[in-house]
Amino acid sequence: MTEEIFVEEIIMSKIYFVREKKVMLDKDLAKLYGVETKRLKEAVRRNMERFPEDFMFEMSNVEFQNWRSQFVTSNAGKMSFRIPPYCFTEQGVTMLSCILNSTRAINVNIQIIRIFTKLREVILTNNDILLQIEKMERVLLGHDQQLIQIFKYLKELLNPVYPPRDKIGFKPMDNNS
């Protein structure tokens, strides 16, 4: 159980957001599958028809430069890329299991898909919570307007503004009449 949690944490740490999509990079996947990155890319190139843009894409040079700058240098570090990596979406990772037919690749893919599913569930749960908060906010905003109106009426009751009235009482007659 502890080993499974450890593996999940490793896989989750390899999921990134690129082009507003959750993706895994070719180098990370190759390491998880126990193959060289070069071999993984070769297998993908031989089967490009299986990887449309929403399954896999290569980082643009601008994205790649931004990516590298986030990790300082491209030498012996854990993010050492010399050329833009392939980015695989959940569907692309699933498709990889079709072309990398080793037992290890299949088992790793099952774990990766389970993690993507958990992430999707967490996001959906968070969206539900956000929707509930928005509903409460709208209700409270409506109440705010009502409370403002109530306070306005209370102020009017406590500090009434009366229109000027004629004085009541005896008026001496004017002798000129």
C-alpha cells in the first residue's frame, strides 16, 4: 500500500499543465516505462496516426524556452531537455500502451489512467463546491440589497423629514382689512 502511494506521488509530480491541458512529458514517461526517451519517440513517430493533436503535441520553441527557464539550466538536472519534448494528454498516454506493449508499460499506464481519473474527480468536486459558493454569494448579495433598503427605511423612521406646515394657533387680524 505504501509503495502504491509512493508511485502515485511520483506519477502525480510528473503531470504538468501545458496549453491549459494536463500532460506528461516524453522523458518522464520513458523513465516510468523503463525505456530510453529516444526509443519512446521513435515508437511514436512510427505511429503518428495514433496521436492527433489532442493526444500528443510537441512543445513550441517559445514554450520550451519558458519551460527551461523555469528549471534554470538544461544540463545534468532532472529537467534536462535539449530539444522540445512531446507532451502526452491522458488519451495520448492511453494510446502509448498500444504501441509500447511491455508488461511494465501496461501496468504503468493503468496507474497513470487511475491518477488522471482521480484528478478529474477532484476537479469536478471542486467545481461543485465553487458552484455552491456562487449560489450562496448570489443569495447573500440579494440579502445585502434588501438589508440596505431596510436600513434606509429605518433611518427615515428615526430621522423623519417632515414637509413644512402652516403654523397652528391664533393669528392676530390685520387692521388694514
